[in-house]
Amino acid sequence: MLNNASNLLLDLEYVERDVAPCFPPSIDAVQVFVTSYNSALEVQVGKYRSGTVSDVLDQTANLVMRLYLDGIQDQIHTWVTNIYNRDEEAVVGPSGELHSTRPNDIMNILSSQITIAQEWLSGGLLARVVLTCLTALMDQLKARALRFASTLTTTTDIEALCSFINDTDVLQVNSGL
């Protein structure tokens, strides 16, 4: 608030020093500036008067949270898509199952998003971040399953199929779904 008042005083000094001399004496440039400023201020104050301050703050907070969650979802979609699009050979696990490092990489992405949120949020807001992460993961898994199912008619790569199934199982276990 004090910063805004200081800026207003600087603006008034600028108008008085540099702008007012450009107008004839019959036009009081400083008064025109003050009147314009007061009109704009009344409009802004009117917005707060028409609703309670908490309503305005709640609406703003919800908008910011929605933008944040949309950003998280977009990042997860991009990163998981990149992980699935990279070339990676299937690895034989300790029990002879075929899998890849993709599930661990994906879980690291989700964990980092949730860890960042835990530093700043709690309660319901943190739960919304976790839900967004899990929803983004489920969307990616559904898209990946559909893509994989569409290629089954043209390819019989049993290693890729086993790796996909085992990777999906690992993701399910790690995410608690």
C-alpha cells in the first residue's frame, strides 16, 4: 500500500514537472491527473464494495489455483509423453519379468510435483494437487493403452507388450491406484 502511494507521489511530481508545462495555464494538468486517478480508484473500490473482500479473494485464489493445477497437468502430460516416446529397451527384472525404467521416471515426476506443493500448500489445496497428478497419470495411461492396443493388430512384439503390462503394474503399485 505504501509502495503504491509512493508511486502515486512520483507520478504527480512527474506530471507537475514534465507534463503540466506542455499545457496552457487554463488547463490544470495536475488536477486532470488527480481526477482521472480518483475515478479509476473509485471503480476499483466499487468492485470490492459490491462483494465482500473475502469473496473477491476467494475468487482470485481459486483462479490462481486452477491455473496452477492446469500448469501441473500440462507439465505431467508433456513429460510423460516424452518419457514414453524415448527409445528404451526392455530390461529383465529379478523375477524374469520384462520392464523399463519409465515407471520410476514417471513416479519421480509426480513425486517432485507433490513435494513442491507440500512446501507451500496443505489440506485441501495439497489434496487437489495430488488429485491433479493422479488424474494426469491416469489420462496418460489410458492414452498409452489405447495407442498400444491399436498397434497390436499390426505388430506382435511380445517383449513390448510384456514391458507395457509390467510397467503399468509398477505404476499402479507405486501410485496406490
